Amino acid sequence: PHLRTFGDDFQTCKVRGSWPLIDNKYLYVQVTNSPVLPGSLATATSKLTIIFKNFQECVDQKVYQAETDELPAAFVDGSRNGGDRHGANTLRIVEKMPGQHIEIQARYIGTTIVVRQVGRYLTFAVRMPEDVVNSTEDTENQGLYLCLRGCPQSERIDFRTFRARATESHVATGGGNRGSVSVEAFTYKSAMVKCKERLPVEDLYFQSCVFDLLTTGDVNFTLAAYYAFEDMKILHSNKDKFHIFERTGDLTPGNSAPGR
Amino acid sequence: CKILKCNSEFWATTSGTHHSGPERAPEFCTALRAYAHCVRRTARTCRGDLAYHSAVHGIEDLMSQHNCSKEGPTSQPHPRTSTPDSQERSDSPEICHYERSFHKHTAPPNYTHCGLFGD
């Protein structure tokens, strides 16, 4: 999937299997990513587990779990708030669109989470205060915490090499029909035209959309990129950073920190 | 599976209002609907649990016995709370309101965003 970190780095990562997206004193979020095509390096999120750790007289520990075609509007214990403590209502789940869009408000830590299902996969977005972000248990140990430290170098996919190959070959890998998902083979040019319908600015959300159409042929990924951008606009506090672009000439593969 | 919580809440609210005859006490129907709503929320975690399934059937029987409609209020009308967001009890401890407790000490917190999507 494509990851925009708390520091506004933008990366496309393989990270197949389960990885910790957030791991701090208050919150643990784990994503499970599956290949979008048998044997493909490209993966997308098919399962999400969120653990709200118990906190003073506010909330008991609560676990939220979502997977493809199962986006519940309740925690795994059936409740929709923080339990029986005095401040329990400062944690609550709000169903925005049944089966497609839920929001979890954790007021006791100033945090808002948005989970969607778009096509066959899940998207995740979070807004969190800086001091909560940095409240990691073990500061010296550089443990995995993708939202804070990004993907390990070995897990990154570099747009540029991929794009060079895609433009040379002129035909994308996607194509044919897979189950309930209608897919078509895109060329680099037709993928750009399709993404432009929803994402007129050719920033990294646009680039992600093109990448996804070329690797899967599944137009739902156009919506996934669009909603990711919309959720970011709602959750990000600095509108000057809404659009971020590929940094030209950056040597680090797969890392598109915000360009000028 | 928290079905017993639903059961106890229902019996606690209806202990004084239960009518044996078919005439329906509106508050009894309201309590039944609240009970049904509570039981529905436990569906995922209680699937296969005998207590859950007997509660579902019991509610249906009581609903038809008392001619209660499935649609309708699930709680007695409360006097409007003055707090803007009735979901959040205004008496939650201060520590449970991050922004309020933060404001007291320093400038407003700096928020950051992280997102994961696509393939």
C-alpha cells in the first residue's frame, strides 16, 4: 500500500503480511497486507486491528477489528464506547456509511481514526497529537512503527523504476476478470487519464492512483486514492501540505518526501 | 458475549411495567425495542450462544404478545441535556478530554496525520 507518515514522507511499500502501523503507549494499530494479484509484489490492506489501551478513569482496553467485507460499527466485544469507566464516552465508534466508512473518536487522546473499505481493500487514516505520536514505550529501540518511521528500506517500491518499465512496455499487468472485481488493462497514458478524473493535481496521490491501475487494472483504486486524499484534507492540520510531490533527484529509492 | 448485560438491563427497566395482558404499555414496548437493539449489537460475538438465540426468540414472542411495533423509540424521552454533544457525558473527568486538559498547560497541541491506502 501507499503510506503517508506523520512526517509527511510518502512511500509505496510491499510490507506483505502483518505490520505495526502505530505502536505507542496509548494505541496499537496492525495492518495485514495481501498481494493484489497472485505472485504480485504489490499488496493492499485486507485486515486491520486497532487496540486502544486502557487509560486512567477514561477507557477500558478496547479492540476494533475490520477485514474485507466486514467493517463493523462496534468493538469486538459488541460495545461502541470505552466501557464502564467514568470517561467511557470519550471513546466512540461512529458509522458514517454501513460497511464502507466508520470513524473512531478517541477524545481522551485527541485522536480521530477513519477506516474505509473501497473495492476489495481497506484504507486507514488517523489524526493524532504529536506528543501522543511520540509516546513510544522504547525510545532507544528503533522498533517498527510505520506511521512514524516509514517502511524499512528493503520493503519500499520505487515509483520511478516502476514507471520507467511501465512506459517502455506500454501495456500494464492488470487485465481479465477476477471474481467480483472488474479489471481492465491500462496503459500508462490511459491510467493517467482515468486518475485525472478524480485527482486533477499530479501529486503523489495521483501517482499512487496511476501505479495502482497499472499493477491491478482495478478502477476501485482510483476511489481509494481519492478518499485517502479527502480524508487527509479533513485530518491534516497544515493545508500547505495537502499536495505533496515527488522530490526530483532524491537518491533514496521509494522515498518521496515532500518536494518543494 | 455480553448478552446477559442486555437481559439484566431489560429486566431492570421493566420490573415495574410488565403487563400480562395483551394491552401494551408504551414504555414496555420501548424497553423491548431497546432490548432488541442491545441483543443485535452482540450478534457478532454471541453467534451460537444459546442465551443469545433464546433472547432473540423471547423478544419476538413478547413483541407479538404486546402488539409492539419494531419501529419506535428505544428509550424514554430524556430532558434535553445542555451539552452540545449528548453522546459525551459532560461529567467525564477532565483527564478524559485531551484538548481541554492540554489547553490548561500550553498552547494548543500540534496535530499530525498518517494514512495508508491502495496497493
